Amino acid sequence: MAVLTFAPAIQRHVPMPELTVSAGTVREMLDIAFAGQPQLRGYIVDDQGSLRRHVAIFVDGTMIRDRERMSDAVRDGSRVYVVQALSGG
């Protein structure tokens, strides 16, 4: 099982508790989260299903590479963290 955590900045808009799930990819994990909290989908992914520009996802401390399909692998014991990316100057 892997752990999926949404940062407080995201939970301020859509409350989502930490989830422990069995999944092989980041997309599978997110789909499980979206099933339990449908309004989270619009905040995390765009109309084409790609990760929004203001969101970053880390698997075991490394930012995912595939922002379109989110096919990055998740293993048992992985920690996946979804954060709101910062911008500005």
C-alpha cells in the first residue's frame, strides 16, 4: 500500500484526508482520491486530464516526470505528496 497526501494549501480548498491505497501509478492513486472527493479533480487536473500547472506531485521525494498521463510508478510503501506549486517573483 502507498500513502497519498494532499498539502494543506490544497485542503484549504477541498478537504481530503491522507489515503492509504493499493495502486501502480500516480494516476491510479488520484483516481481513487477523485472517486471519494469528486470536486478535487477540477483542482488537480485540467479538462484533458493532465496535471494543472500550479500543482506538483512527488513520489518518494522526486517530482513526477509524466504530467500528462501521470504514469509514474508507485510501489508498496511509497509516499505520494500533492502540493500547490509556488510562483511569483
